[in-house]
Amino acid sequence: MDTLRYNIQVSGLLDRRGNERQVVSDYFVSNGLPDMINPSVMSTFPRNGNVINSLLPEISVSFNKIMFISDVLIVLKEIETEQYIPLTPLNNAGFTLLYTPRFELKDFSSYQLIIQEKTMDNSGNELEEDFVVQFIVVRQ
């Protein structure tokens, strides 16, 4: 927040009798405290231990606060070969970020999705530790 005193204005309000107020205005004061809460991963798809049947899955990561793609460090690694698979982001920001692998995953292979500890929110708060999800691809 750039200032400590704000003015909020609402127009076109009706009371219970149908009287309309053109503009209602009030001031409020910000406490100016910086955000000190670390982001955390709320859920992912695939979830840990899942078996998925798509070679090009849409991977989603949901956070407890709005995150920007540029601040999220995420990697996908094939466990057997330890090969890293590049991910393409499908959106730029939000509570849920979406990714897809740049090329098809291998059938009957295990993967590890790692959201790294250096992932941070807009205030610079980082994850407390790496968030790791393992899953298997079995095409049906």
C-alpha cells in the first residue's frame, strides 16, 4: 500500500425504502504492516502418488495467495533418468497456476514435480521448504 489514508466511494446505493444515495464516501486508515506470511502450496494436480493417463497433462498448483509465474520456481523431472522436462506456463498469475510439459511424457514412467523453496510471493516471502509431488504416467 502506497499511502496510509484511503477514501472509498460507492454510488447508486438504495436503502430499504427505495431511497437512492448518489455517493457514499468514507475514509479509512491502513495499518501499513508489511506482509510477512509465507506462501504455501494448497493443492496440486497431479496429487502425490497419483496415476495419470495423459502424456501431456495440465499441471496445476494452487497457493494460499496470488502468485506470479515469474516468482514460482517449478521443475518436472523423470525419476528413472533424472531428465528435466521443461514446463510451459498457461497463465501469468493467480491463486492457481497452470503448466503443461513442452513434450510428451513417457508411458509407464515416474515423475517428480518440485516447487522449490525459493518460490516467493509478491512481498518476497518464500516457501518454507521444497514441495515435492511424485506421480506415474500410465496411458490407458
